[in-house]
Amino acid sequence: MGKLIQKDEKGKQFLLKDNRGKDVRLSDFKGKKVLLSFHPLAWTKVCADQMKALEKNKERFDRLNTVALGLSIDSVPSKNAWAKTLGIKNTQLLCDFWPHGKVARAYGLFRAADGFSERANIVLDEKHRVIFVKVYPIAQLPDLKEILKVLSA
């Protein structure tokens, strides 16, 4: 794992496909806060609960001028099928598939021995500077109340 991105650093730019195959860049969200919600693998229970929580809170994120993005190393077809299974229609699930884990590596979250990212939340302000970073145990569901509190401050 590379050096974990720190508070006050500039968010790392990226270009990834979302679950529908659409290009998504960090720069697409100028003037908005961004929650990068990294999860290890699609089709696992805690990851499903983590992504469903983003979808469930979409209106709250909108009111807080925030875009929530779910990121994992899974491919577009896998993420798209998973999103449909979970009923996720509004939250973009990004595919850090190829080059494998490039964005997770850029943020210091790639677990090379496992081939996937840490479970983590990174919040960027409107200028895309890091205002919050937290890595969670792989088996732990991140506390979204904590994130909403950060976004409301």
C-alpha cells in the first residue's frame, strides 16, 4: 500500500467508468463536495450495505452539495449487474478495474496482497481538498452519520 492521502492534500484526479460505462472524472464535480467511498469487492454483504447506504442518503447528499461515489476494483459489467440487484439507480459506482486499482493506489488504499482496496471514506471539499480520511476494518460497515456530520460542518 502506498502513502495514505492526508487531510489538506489535493484529491487525486482520476478518470474511471461508472457501472453504466460512463466516463467519470473528479473534475466533473467542480464546486461540489465529493465522498469517495471505497469498498473492497462487489457482491459481498458489507460492501452491499455500504453502497445501499449511499443510495438511501442521496437526497441528503444533494442538500449538502455532495456527490457520493462508490469505488472498487470490479469491472463495469459486474458493477452494473450488482447495482441492478441492489436497486441502486442514482449513485454512481466506479470501476477501478484497469489499470487494476490505479485510483486506490493513488489514494494509498490498495491492498496489493489482496488485490483490492481498503474499506475507506475520503471526503473532499468544494475545491477537492481532503477534509476527512478514514480507513475501516474490512468487515466493518462505515458509519454514515459520521460522514454526514463532516459534510454538515
